[in-house]
Amino acid sequence: MSETSDRKKIVIIGAGWAGLGATYHLAKQGYDVTLLEAAPYPGGLVAGFKSEKGRSVEGGIHGFWYPYRNIFSLVKELNLDPFTRFTRSSQYSPAGLEVESPIFQNEPLLPTPLGTFIYTRFQRLPLVDRLSALPLLYALIDFDNSEAAWQRYDKITARELFKQYGVSARLYRDAFEPMLLVGLFAPGEQCSAAATLGMLYYFILAHQPDFDVVWCRGTVGEKIFQPWVKRIEELGGKVLTNKRVSDLILDEDGRVKSVVCGDELFAADAVISGVSVSGIKKIVANSQTLNDYAEFRNLTNLGGIDVLASRLWFDRKVNIPLPSNACFGFDPTTGWTFFDLNDLHDEYKDEPGSVIEVDFYHANQLLPMSDEQIVAKIHRDLGICVPQFRQAKIVDRSIIRVKQGVTHFAPGSYQYLLSAKTSIDNLFMCGDWIVTHHGSWSQEKAYVTGLEAANLAIEKFGIGQKARIVPVEPDEPHIQVGREINRTVRSIAESVLPDFWLP
């Protein structure tokens, strides 16, 4: 496409994985793309920045799991080398070490989910409790990520699901609840069963290596987003920060013609929103335009989960067995993780003392605490997990509170989630909370939906080539057979039995 004023103008809102993904692909196709970010830097929650003392900090550490095939493809295309090796992880409770995970891809391959059960090294959880999870395999087969499956499972809680399928109290408390606290960021009674099954299947149970994870060797902002933005700008795209969108203006045909940022107007032939749930709710609250549409007003039924991210510098090196660790049982409804940044981040390899990232999820009861109270709590809890921390002193810290920082997939929330297409013909949506049947989650899902939104714009205007989206790896043969049999049985039952039971 030639550099003329006839180029289609696409305005994209939100410079996270979704917005950057859409911007990058459309810029490659020659569109006149402007990306608007409310914060001073691109990246949303995963962006990193410098503290007052010039130290790198970020709003929580984010892993990159084995099935993140699209993000890994992007990083390769950008010729970046941002990731660590695959790492093992531990799980702690107030009783001490509970679980150690291997690098699953290095173990002999077993049909899913056998490898997950056999190779995971539980310290205290008896075999009889682990075996109580087997009936849950039916729910994993029945939940095939279809619209019907989401409707069936979304209105019950994860806790109800596990109880219904006979999961033992100890397995739920010591395994499934911790997974939910650091995977969906909420306790089981506050998580949709549909989201739970989708998350567990994608990250842990679909294929043996799926739980293997790498980490960024610095902040995601520095290692990935900054060079990515530079590449977008080289392609002619514009990335503008400190631009908080307040409204959209429609033309007489009901299509978006411009995006409002304070006193500025940005003309648009199409708009793509890539902001979080809390971000779009703020825009809707200020927008007379979007308030005319029930689908946007209904977003008030969705919520976010509070995150507390901290980075601590100690006066000495502490021997931490594994670099990434998840913790549960220290607070009733809060999960947390801690990471050895001397191991994971290039910047801290030669630091004289340990540098530890500690992130809390569903941290609403922690946010009102003072920094001093938070640091004291972290120090005490770290000392329970790794006793050497008790002798180490904290010499510097960074505390970041993020209200409504991550999406809350609550029971009943699916009916209010938006699809990529909206009632406004040229307004498209993307993000980790947008409905897609790709099957991915978290950062990968956000990036994939950004590509899907870009493809909708390309489809609308008939200009450029659509982005190639790498599908999730197919189900293993025995899962495919099980799902096909299950669909057949369901279809027969629905044609024969009266339709008066609750779904």
C-alpha cells in the first residue's frame, strides 16, 4: 500500500499484548495505525519501569508457558532473545515445601494426564488423595471450549465442580486451590468452573510439557515491548503514551469516526480496543456513545482482582532451591509467588545480595497495609519457606499496588464477556477477557485476540494479508476419541430426553 492520505486509519486503544499485537500486524500491512496508551509507557500490567533509585521494577512477574506458540513465534520474528531456560518450580505452605515440579518435557512422554500425576513430586499429599482427581477427567473431556460447554459450566464455582466429582478435601486444599489462586487469581468459590477447566487444561493437562515455563531475563517492557514498539514505529505506526481515551464519536451511520482523548480527536476508519476489563469500564463510564449499548453497559457486571507486587533487595545471598515458587495457606483467600531474580534476571546476576520478587493475587485485604507492614509480612513468610531469609536484612524495596489489576473470571461472568465483533460495525475488541475459542489463556490469549481483531479489520477493508495464528496443539488421540464419544452421547440424550433439567 502506498504512502498516501487514502490509507485506512486504525486507532487502537491500550498498549498491552493485545493492542501491540493488533498494531504491529496492521502496520506491517500498511495501515495508518495509531496506538493510544493511557500510561506513561506501553505494556499495561506487564510493562517494566525504573524506580527512583534506577532499579528495574514491574507490576508482577509473568511466565511464558510451553504452549505460548504465537508469542514465541513473535519473539523469533523480532530477532529477540529475552527468555531464560525452562525452570523447575516449587510450592510452599506454612508447613514447608509441598511440591516440586520437574521439567516435564525431559521426562518420558506419557498420555495426558498421567505425566502430570506421576512426575510431580508431592512431599506430603498421599496417593489416595491424588487418585480422587480421576473422575474429574470426565469434566475435562466434556468441557471442549465450545460455546455450549462454557454455558454449561460457567454458572457453577470451581469448588462446586471439584466437590461434585469427588475430589478429596486435601487434594483440593493442597493442589487445586493453590493452582486457582495463582492461575485465576481467586479462591475456588469465586472462580467460574468453565474458566477453571479451560485454564487447567491449557496450562497443565492438555499435554505433558504444557506446565514447563520460561521467564523474561529482565522486565518484559525492556526485553520485549521496547524493541517491539521500535519496530512498529519503523513500520510507520504511531505509539502515543499518556493518552487516556474518554469517548468515541459515531457518524450518522453509527460507525466510529473518531476517538476522544481529552481535548484531542483521532480520526478513525476503525477502532480496536485492547484494554483490560477495568480499563474498558472506565471508558464506558465516561462515554455517552458506549452507554447507548447494552453490551457495554453490562460490563459493569465484570470485575477485576487486586494485585500487590513487591521487589526486595537483601543484604546477603540466600540459597533458594528453585527460582520460581508458589505459596498457599498463609492467608485464607490469597495466593502468592516469589522469584529468585539473581537467577532469572541478567541485571541481578552479580548483585551482592538476593533480589526477590514477591507477588500477591486476590490481595484486596493487603493493599490497605503500609509498606512497612507489607515488608514485615513478606519477610516473615519468606522465612517460613526458606529459613535463611530470617537472618537476611532488607536494604531496599519497591511496593506496587494494582487495584483490579487482572481479570476476574467469576461464576456467571461469561454471559457479559464481549466478542471481538461488537454492535458497532467498525469497533473490534481484544484482550485476555474477550471470547475466543482459540483455547489459549493469559498473555498468549491477549496476543492472539489482538491478531484476531487485526484480521477483522483486514477482512472489513479487504486490504492486506491476515495474520497467521498458530493454533493450540491438537488434543491427544485418547482425548479426541473421548470428546467425540461424549458429543455423540450428549446429542442422543438431548434428542430423546425432555429438556427441563438445569444445564
